[in-house]
Amino acid sequence: MGSVTANRTRRDDGEWSYKVMHSNDQSGEHLNLNFACKDEPLRPLISPWNIRTSNSADSSYSGIDWTAQCQNAEGKLNVQLTTANGMSFVSGVCNPQNPTGFWALLDILPALAGDTVVDLCVLEDLQIPKLNCRIRPLEKWTFELQGGNHQLFGYSLQGEGLPPTYWWVTETGDVALIAMTFSTYVLVERDG
């Protein structure tokens, strides 16, 4: 059991700020992501962004804070992670396209209107680049609920080193269901 809360707001400069809080009650792991994206259909990340992880361990391994950014290097983008004490390393490389975060798909998918996307770089937990990701539309599912017909539009996300995930979007643009290898997320509440 666990939960995800994703808050996004439009900034004064027109870009988008995201705050994602992910909790896994079984393992005691918690992940907090703070990032911003450009106001473009594929929501490219804006450097820098912050990652905070914690778990139920009672030691120096109970959590870590990262600041991450993309740096241009010889025609490629290095994803660089830096700890609070200054230790820094490259967690992976993206081809020249700007990467996006997994949770930005909450906004990317409703805007696709059934289109396919190829050559996307998705950062898993905003840390590890997954290359050659593609989003493909699946079938449309019509169902009856409370006397009315409703539709869900399916999408799959796949890429190198990224297990397939399946997303179901409502006709109003809300992601209602995300199915992953070891997790399933169901929309319970939406503010605004």
C-alpha cells in the first residue's frame, strides 16, 4: 500500500512547477520530487530540480537529498546528481532531446489526443535516464456508470530499461489509472 500526491501549478513565467510525494507503506520508503517543466507538450525539465528520499532505517542510510541538473557535453545531456555535501556524479546521458520526468506524464498524456511519441527520454525518479521511450495509444474503452456512458483512453509507455506502464485517461483529461509491474495507481481525489 502507498500513495502518490502530485501537485502542479503554473508559475508567473508560464512554466509549470511540480511537487510529487510518493510513499510506499510496505517498505517505508518516501520520495519527494520538486521540479519544473517548460510549457511545451512533452514537458521538458528545467534545471535544477530536487530529489529527497527517506526510509525507515535508523542510520546514515535513512535518506538523501539530491540536486540534479542537465549539462550539455559534446552534443549530449549529462544528468548530474549532487548531494548536500557536494559529492557529484553523472547518473546517465540523454541524447540531445530534453528529458522529462515520469510524473509529468500526468499532463503529457491528456494533451496527446491519441498521437504516438517516439525518442522521448524519461527520467526515472528524476535520477536515471531511460532512453528511446515511446508512448503509444491503446484502445478506447467505453463503460456505463450512473446511467451515463464514459470513456477511458489507454496509452503505453515503454523504453530501454523501463518496464512497460499503462495509463488510462478520462474524457476530461484526468489520468484515472496507472498500471506498472509492481504498482497500480488509481485516481482517488482531484483538487481543482
